[in-house]
Amino acid sequence: MNTLVDRLYAFLRSLRLAAVLLIILALLSVAGGIIPQGKPADFYFSQMPSLARLILWLGFDRLFTSRIFMIAVALFTMNLTVCTVHRLGNELAKPRTMRRHGPDLLHIGLIIIIFGSILTSRTRTEHFFTAGEGQHIHLPDRQALYITRLEQEIYEGGRVRTWITEGSIGPASVETPHDGDMGGDTLGEEGYAAEAGSLGMRMPSVSLPAASTERGTLSTSGTEPNAAAQQHIQPQGTPVTIKVNTPYRGKGYTIYQYDWKTFSLPILADAAGTQFVLQSGRKVATPDGFVLFMATEQPPAPKDAPVEPIAVFLLEQQGTRTLVRARPGDRLGSFLLKGYEIRSLSGLKIKSDPWFPLVLAGIIIAMVGILLTYIRKLKGLSA
């Protein structure tokens, strides 16, 4: 008896439905490759004014998580599941020696891959951090990465060889909000990190080693943590070394080395020889005003020739403010610009994908199914 249930069952396991859904999924995938994903609405109205409203209404600005794409994937998964159950039932009805379960395993593997991919697209996260020596980054497993050393390896010709971040992973400390000290937790776009040169962080005034204060020092390798940073470094924990193409894999997350930044902080010395390392936006008082560090400028340079940056200050003397561009050796009121301290910042990406093991299991099952299918065919040819 050809009931409604029978017709629905036949429709859901039909090869024609599978072909139509595969074509739809292929077209949607092509559209997702053509339409830029994850941009703000203004981007689509400026770049695609005639299609912007349709793109946003259909959710094609995030196509692979849109309702249309998910419905097509759900229907294809249902079609594949019904076909697999139907075929598996037929195979189990055969004598044991006549059964062929390779295609069944292939279908089951594909179903697991699809479900795992949907879960991954919903739960996978990527966070980007920029942090320096003495700072720490909170990790998805409620621990923290305490950065103790940064190094940039360079070939003899001056080309960068690799970036290295060393530290330890241990329990995250319970903290009160920081006032911006370099040794504290990082801040920024993801709630964790930002370039130190762009923050209003207060740098401690420290006496620097001669190598750091020498005029013309432009080394880009990592520097030893200063005294303030050392106070915040976690001495215990699992040692970690992260390099380009050598990530650290934790429990449910991976840390990648993806970027590197260096910036110069001016070193001012007063008449008594006391040295001050100034962060952008910080000032030191003078008898008749103050000196405020604003930024550094990199002047044009001949090819492959290092050039000292120019420090830009706001100098106030007796109520008059002047914008001053200074090089090491120049005077700023009662201060002398001794040189620069080079600070390094490591750019790290932390990716968390808790459902990837499910996708991997599906891939393995599908590969076993393909292998069994071809072994069975080879045995049939040899017979």
C-alpha cells in the first residue's frame, strides 16, 4: 500500500533529491566564495549596492551559517541517513558472506563529518593577542600563558628567520584590574591584548643596561624582562616554546605564532643622570613645565640601512608648548634624549575547536569504508 509515509520515505532516499541538494550546496559554496564574509553592513552597501539588501536579508554575509545553507545541509544529511539505514537493512538481511559494509561505513563517516562540521562552525573560536615579556594571556582551559622570553631570529642577510615565544602555562591568578603596568594581564580587541605602543600603559622608570641605552641600538631581538615585568612572571608551570609553524597544542586549543611587533621607547636622562623610559602619552615634569612623549617617526632610509627613529615630544616651558622632534643626543629642556629601548611584542592566535575530534573520527570511518569497498572490488576482479 503506497501510503503518505511510504512516498515520503521514498522521496527522502531518492537519488534525484541527493543530486539536487548537491547542486544547491555547490552553488551556495561558490556564492560564499564570491561574496566577502563577515563584513559590516556598510561594506555591502558600498561595494554591492544593488545586492546589499538581498545579501543581508538572506544572511549571505555569513552564508555558511545562514538558515538557507543549514536547511540544505540538513536535508542532504537526512537523505544520506535514510539511504544508509535502508541500505544497511538490506545488507543485514543477506547472508554474512554476501554482505558489503564498505559503502555503509562511507555513508556513516560522511554523516558524522557533516554533524561535526556543523557543530564546529558553531563552536569554533579564534582569538588574537599581542603581548610582551612579563604579560600573561588567559587560555580557554582557565589557565594562563605567562610569557617570559621573546626572540626574533634573523638570517645573516637581515631577513627574519622565525619568531619565538617562550613561557609557562599554569593556573590563572585571581586579579584586580590593572592600571596598565607592563607586567599585568593583556588588554585589547578580544578583551585580552593590544600593542603596548598604542595603549596608555605606564612604564616603570628603570636604569637600563648599557647595550639598551647605547646610541644607535636598533636590535630587534627579544630583550630581557625588566624588573617590573619579572614581578609578574609565573615561575612554575609547563614550559612552552611557540614558533612559526610550531604551535603549542593544549587541551582543546592550539596556540600559533602569527605576528611580531617591535617599538622604540625613548630614554630621557635628567641632570642627575636618572633615566626615564617613556610610554606614548606619558610625561615627566621639568622645573618650568613638562616633557610629554607622543610617538616615534621612522624617517626614510637607504635600502638595507638602519636609521634611528625620530621621537616626537610636546615640550612645555613657562606656559608655552612646542612640538619637538628629537634624535638621541638632543636636549629637551633639562632632559637629554639618551637613546631608545626596543620592546618586542608577540602576536599569538589561540584557536579552540572542541568538535574537531568528531570530524576526524568521521574522516577515519569514511576512509575505512572506501578501503573496504575497494578491497571487495579487487577480490571480485581477482576471482
